[in-house]
Amino acid sequence: MLMPKHNRMSRRAVLGTALGSVFLAPFLRARRLEAQAARPKRLILAFTPDSHPPEWWPTPGSGPRDFTLNEPLRAFEGLEGHMLFTRRIDHSWSVDNHHEAGMTQLFTGQRFFDNASRYANGPSVDQVLLSETDLRGGTPIASIHLCAAARGGTDKRSIISYSGPGRPMAHQSDPARAFDDIFRDVRFDGSTAGATPTADAAAEARKGIRRSILQGNLDELRKIQSFLGRTEKEKLEAHVAALLELEGRLAGAASGGGDGGVIGGTCERADTSGVNRDDRNADAIVRWARAQIDILVNAFTCDVTRVAGFLMGFSGSHHNGMFGLRASTNNNSWHDNVAHISRTNDSITVGSERMTTRAAFIKFDKLFADQIAYLAHSLAAIPEGDGTMLDNTLIYWGVESGTNHNHSPRDMQYLLIGGERLGIQTGQFLEFPSTQSAHKLHTSVLHAFGYMAPGFGIEPSCGPLAGVVG
């Protein structure tokens, strides 16, 4: 009786069959796991109203990395190394008093969709990145949009994000409603009973799945070792070492050791109490803003989203009587009686104090800037990997009018905060020798997140701005 002949398959044959797919699959899965395990990228678009006084710009020193913050940005002290100023940035077009034109193109680089709505005729930076990259990272919510001391909804002066032509992203002004909308599927009581797991339990489950896949990869690799020659075995050993290193990082993340986990911070409930949404009272505005910021930061630590918009005030906002402002007319608006005339250094009463209009402008501007600083400091205080959450998050802050509130599209004041791990070249005050288009700055931001667009908005071939991303 003839026995069947057992032919040994060649290495080439093995690697060309389904077993070869087994050999390759672990490496492909490991690559995907590396991407999942990488610390997430995040983006925040931030807005404060009107413009800033000239003192908002830092005092330059001997070079781009030598500058000193002035009074409007005093609350940012300690974060200078995380800030990138770019001066001589212009908007590309204007109409009327530039409030609505500036708001429309602030982060979209677009013209009006139509003159009736004055919405933008295209998407904003954040929504472009969500559609063109993996910025969302599998989170439940693509983006959140919060505001304080603002009208909210889809009012044309309260919109900084657009999903497409004439399609504004509504901004939520009520912290309580924002909290309910964002965290409806998250429980903070530590219980894992019921259909909805806590954010911590869900994160632990994800890590367990990743560890299980990794173990399966290692088992598969051991099975095919006998089919490999010396060169392939050396490559295999290198891949196994990489898998074991990744497994170790995941184990450290699960136990709270090592680099502190993929997502920094603790998923906890934000405090939304004490908010009365009075946009004429400075203390009320601060409480309102900080409740919204706490919600935003908690949305990041719970990893329910990685993209956010935060808006304070609205374009041309007035906040009549704030700080006890008393003008010579019945119109006690900081917009009309402070921002517009701050160049004259006239005297004005703010509360019980007489001061120049320039000093008053700095006082009002600082109120808004302090809240952006609170956001930046909050992120910087959260360890994430071998850095902080701010290192992995870009705050892209802008206003709708040029320096010193002259209804101009010239010398726009954009500030990039954080994002060092994205390649943002922070710790600089870049004063360009000639005017540069804001579209170039937007393009640089796209590049930082991996979308290598040739341009942005109505300048689709403008290219990036030199020195912003490296």
C-alpha cells in the first residue's frame, strides 16, 4: 500500500498562501493598534469678541523665542513656551464694518454663502479635518460647540464652525444642557451595572480587547516559526519585540502605571452649578465660561470627543454695564465706549474708578483672555504620556477684527496654544516682514493634523505659513 507523500512547502509557497496572510496579519493589526494606542490629537477653535488692544501682542526681545507677555495676557504666564504668535496676518476680504465678514472667514477662509444669512460658504478648519483625517479617533461625538456670554444657536454672530456652505454648527450656551447632551451615555458613580458602562469601565474593556488581540498575534507568530529561514526569523523576532513592547505599554496603562494611560486625566463630572447666564455681569460671565470650559476638558478626559469649539461673546458684542461701566450717554456698552475709542485715551468711569479708555479696553479684553488661559492651564495640568494634554491639543484662538478694533481685516490676532506633539513650533513670536494671508495659517493647521492640503478656503493653492509647523 502506497503511503501518501508528505511534501514540505517552501518558504515562498507558505508566504504566498493563507498561512502567509497569517504571518502578515499580526503586523498589520499591530500597526493599527499602534495608531489606536498613540496619544490622541485634539483641536479647539476658540473665539473672543471684537479685537485686542495693541498691548495684547508680546514685547519682542532679541529674537523670535525671546518675548515678554503684557497685561492682557498676564494669566498665560508660565505657558510662554506653549504659545505661537503670528503677526501681520490679514483676512482676504471685508464688507461693511467687518464684524460679520470677519466672523464668517475667521476659521473658514470663505466668503458669504448668501447676503441674507451671511453664513460662510464652506467648512471650517475643524470640520475639514474631521472629514479628511482620523481626528475623531472613534469617539462617540465628532465635535462639541459651546459658548458663554453669547447668543448661541445658529445666530450668525455666534458661529465659528461650519460643516459646509451655509451649514453652521449650532453652539450651546446652556452648560446644563451641554452636559446632558455630551455625557448622556457616561455614568460617573463608579458602578458598572446596567446597560451603560462608566467611561473608565469602557476604557478598561477596550484595553482588554487590545491585549487579547496582541496575545493572539504572538500565538500565531509562534506557529509559523518553523516555516521561516534565518532572515525571516530575524525579522520575526523584531516584530515580536515590538508587539511585546506595545503589550507592556497597554498593561501599564490599564494598571495606572507607566505613562499614565493613553488618555490623560480622570473622567469625572463637571460642575455646572451657579451659572445664571448674565452677559452684563463680569463675575457671572466668568462662572458661565468656566463651567463650559470644565465640560469641554471633561469631554476630552472621558474621550467622548476630540474636537471642540469655544466661543465667548459674539462679534460686535456689547455687554452693556459690565464692570459697572458708565458712559456719558445711556449706552454703557464696552464695544461702543471702550473698544471703539481706546485709541483716544479719553477718560471713562468703570465701576468707581476713572481710567483711560485704553486702560478700560485692556481690562475688558483681559476678562476674556483670562478664560482662554484657564482652558490652557487646565489642559497643561493633565499628565498625558510623557507630557500633558496640552501637548497633544491645539487651541486655535482668533477674533473677528484687526488690532485695536478699527473695523479692519488687517493685522488679525490669531494665537496658537499647545500642540507641540503635532509639530506646532511654539514658544515663538513670529513677526513677518510683509503681510501674510490667514489662509496660509489655516493651511498650516491642517498640515499639523496630517492633512497636507495645498491651501484653504478661497485661496486653495496658497500653501502653508513658514515657521508654524516643523
